[in-house]
Amino acid sequence: MLTRKRLRLGNRDLPFQLVLFAFGIVTFFPLVLVVITSFKSNTQFYHNFWLPELPLHLGNYRSAFRIIWRFILNSVIYSGSTICLIAAIASVAGYVFARFRFPFKTVLFLGFITLIMVPGVLTLAPRFVLVRDLGMVNTPFALISVWVSGGLVLSTWLMRSYFESLPQELFDAAYVDGAAEWQVFLYVSVPLARPMIATVAMTTLIGTWNDLIWPLVTITDKSQMPLALGLMQFSSDFETDWGTLFAGYVISSIPLLCVFAVAMRQFISGLTSGSIKA
Amino acid sequence: MLRRLATSPPGAKGNSARQSALPIRIWRAKWLYLALLTPVALLLIFEWLPAFSALYNSLYIWNGGKVHFYVGLEHYERMLSDRTFRVAITNLVGFVFFRVIMQTVLPFFAAEMIINLRSQRWSYWWKIIFVFPMVVPTILNYLIWRFIYNPQVGLLNEGLKLVGLGEYTHAWLGDPLTVMWALAFVRFPWLPTLQFLIILGGLQTIPQEVHESAAIDGAGFWRRLFYIDIPMTRRQITLAMILTMLFMTQRFDLFLVMTDGGPGYSSMVPALQLYQSAFHFLEFGYASAIGVVLFVAMLSLTVINLRVSAGAAND
């Protein structure tokens, strides 16, 4: 009886596999079409919409790269500095909130976490006026300062819960060995918190890499634009030059693809853990 | 001396703190305050200040500069009679409703099928495959779907011609009747990564034994779905729904990139109207008032949603 059930369960996968396979195909179809079209000239594209066609027009990639590289570089710089700053500031703040008792601690911490409920759309307009009056429009500071402060809210919370979960004996051992507080933080706590720091870095990367609206209102200088905004500009400049347009799309997906390939696990856990704890 | 939290013996909590007066305790913690100075300053300047500025300036006529005078609740009254705003709210409600269902049902079924596979290796690969589209920058999702809906050389119209339904080709984004539907289906077969992973995580925590005993009791796929899997992942489903709701209410980059609210006002949403009021018409006061209304709506929807799901869980 049981063996028969086992056997039946054995090919139970087949219908699911078929549905998933169909689903996978429709998921990847637009992407594949974009890649195919990126190698075509406009005549080839209008003449033959669906299928790849020789000769391949690699020149599309050359002309797209000439414009896109600048945006990618900008985004790497902006997102990179934001990630470093958030990791540093949130580790320190999380450590202080997790390990010490001091007056007004609760009030200060509430000052962090209640901001989770404040949506970006509420603060958009007044924040722009503020940043403009501080003279930061069209400088990287407009992006980095706001991204850092926005990201700190969740990151500090995540770092605090992580440091709280570390066992007390660990710290006692370090203190007994004569370590100063900063040494305990830098040489014991931070190395242990590496997985959480990676999570914070990933969340920040995705958020800043894809942010369109804030750069749109603060950056008008083309040479300063991050990737998301640059792509919007690029797509209207090359509106009907489909090959170049799609080559640019392919190129601009490569950076996150590399991160995804190298750190897939972190990528996935970074996305979920941030929100599941919330 | 810094006062470490956990080094005081258990039970003596707070005793040592009461020994000295507040100013002394504050002085002792000076290094801690110094360590918190940067984040607190950043949050005060770039988060709290704009938030209160929005509340305050929603009562003013303000061009973002020198023109600034008190009008009380006039902006809120104006919203009641603003036809654009009414269209925007109607659009948003329908859009959010549709997206919440789609972005919950679709990932749920995908996740359900993936964890049902007996081959662990395939499970793993399907998971990667469906998460993959997230390497594409968000703006490219919109730009690719703008290409799909393109009236001249769009993927959708070309596909219709290919299967002989050429008479149904359409300017999907250019027609007030179809534009909201077209927008609702942006990114359609692609799973929402976050919601997918949350629901998948929930389904994975259901112990194998529960499924095995259900199978022995003769429960098929659908029975198991409705009596085990959905009830046991209610928390994750609620979270996925709340997240979709909050994203869709405040993110307007989709509308901005695809249609900019057009044709006419037929695909306007409140967040986009806020953006246009502030940055096209320099009505920062009215924009702030729309922001306040959205904030209150999102807050109350979240609370209601949490209450309902908590209530259902207690039954």
C-alpha cells in the first residue's frame, strides 16, 4: 500500500514541472526578446520582429556603453558610499542601543523606529526644499545624505537586534582579557555581525540602485545622474533606435547580475530578513 | 564609566541607575551620546524636519520659497472638490485592490508548486529562476513594458498579429479605457520578488510531517491548500499584502515613467498628483496636504489589516 503511494508520488512532480516550465518561459520571454533585439539594426528589427538575424550589430553595444558607463559609475559611487556610511553608522548606533543603558535611551530609539511608519511620499516635497536650501541640488550629497538617513531607520534596528542576540559570555571574556569597549566593538562584535551587515548592505544596494524619484528631483546635470535616472534620459534620447536602446538595457542589468551571481544567498536573505522582522 | 546593559546582575535592573541624579547619569553617558550624534542629527534633519514641515505646510499656501501664508484647512477642502484628485483616488483604490490580489495569488501558487516538488534540486533552481528578474533595474521593468505596450512595434500587438488576432491591436497606454488595466499588468508574469520570498519562507516552515499525514489521510492538492497551507501561512500572506499595499500607494515611478498620468488625467494617482503639484505647479502646500492624507490612509490601512489578521488568527 505504502509503496504504491510512493510510486504515485514519484511522478507527481510532472504536472507542477510543466506549469512551472510554462511560467518560466513567459517570465524570460521579454528578456530574451530584449537581448535578441539588442543585436539588431532598426531595419532588421522592423523587418523581422521575433527571430535573431545575422549579421549581429555589436556596434549597438559600443554606442550604448559610451553613454551608460557614466551612469553606472555614478551609481556605484553613490550606492557604495551610502552602503559604507550606513554600515558604519548603524553598527555603532545598534551597538550602543543594544549594549548600554543611559537616560533617554527609549525616547531616542523610538525616534528611530517610528520613522518606519512615515512614507517617503509625505516628506518628498519639503525634503526637496530643505536640500535645495542647503545648496545640495546637483551634488552627490543630495542623494547620499538622504539615502543614508532613510536607510538608517531599518538598519539600526536590525543591527541592534543582532547585537542583542550575541551571548553575554562573549563580551565578558573580552572584558576579562582587558579589552577596551572600542576593541570589543571593533574586534569582537563587528566581525560576528558580518552576516547582518551583509544584509543591510544588500537592502541598501537594491533600494538606492532603483531609486528614481529622489534623483529626478535633485539631479538635473547629466554627468551626475545615477543609473535609474540616466536610463530614463537615455530611453528618451534613443527612443526609436531600438538596437542601441536595448543594448543599453542589457548593459545596465549587468552590475546587479554580477552581485546576484556572487552573493545570491545574501541577496535573497537580505531581501527577506529586513521585512520579516518588521 | 559606561554602564553596560547586561553586566548588572539580573533582578537588580534599574537599581544602579537610580543611585545617581539624572545630570550625572547623562554626563557619564557622554560618549554614548557622542556615538549617537551623527545618526540622530541625520534623522532630525532629513527625516523628522521634513515630516513636520509637511504637516505644518499643509496649512499654508507655499511655493517652496518666499510665498508663504496661512490658509488653514483650505487645501483639504480643495481636495474634496478637486476632480483630478477624485479620479486619482478612484484609480488608486482599483489599482491597489487588483495588485494586492495579483501580487499575493501569483507568488503563492508559484511557491506552492515549488515546495511541492520532490526534487530538491529543481526546487532550488526554480526559486533562482523566478527571483532572477530582480537584477533588472526597476526602471527597466517600466521601460520594457512600455515597449510591450508600444502601439507601433509593441510585443503585445505583434503577438496578437502573429496569432491572427490583428484586429485587437490597440494603443494600450493611449486609451483612457485600457490604460489602467495596462498599468495593472506591468511586470505581470514576473513574480514580485519580496512577496514571493516571504510566502515561500512561510510555506517552508510548515513541517514535512503535517503534509505527510495529510497525504496519508487522503487530502489532495486543493484540500491541503485550503485547510493547511493557507491557514498556516496567514502571517506571511498578510505581510505580503500590506507590503504591496504600501508600495503601490506611495510609489508613483511606474505612473510617471509609463504615462505621466495621461491620457488626460485617466491614469492619475494621488502620489503622482503630489509630485506634479510640487514640482510642476510649485504648490508645495497642496502637495504636503496630499502627502498627509496618503500618510493617514496608509497608517490606518496597515492598522486595520493587522487587526483583522490578528482577529482572524485568534478565532
